[in-house]
Amino acid sequence: MAIKLKVKQVRSSIGQTEKQKATLKGLGLFRPGNTKVLNDTPAIRGMIMKVQHLVSVEPLE
């Protein structure tokens, strides 16, 4: 079974760069409070690292 990550946007994207806004959109997050469950892949991990100051991440089993 693949490991999943629960990603929650905790801060707004207002005032962030266009690349960071696009990364949030790629993760499926559009406003603070939104939560997505995503597969734990290197691509997703890289996207999370780019916006780590805007999101919180929890592993799911």
C-alpha cells in the first residue's frame, strides 16, 4: 500500500510569487483550510518543499 500525505494549506498565497501560487494549484490547494490527501512521491515532496511555509503535512496510514 502506498504511503499517503495529508497536506493542508495554513497560510494565504497573497503576496507570494507566481511560482508558489502555481505550486499550490498543482497540489490542489486554493485557499487556507483546504486539505488534500496525496501519494508520497518525490514530485509531491518537491512541491511541498517549495511551499513549506504555507502548508502543513501529516503522514497517513
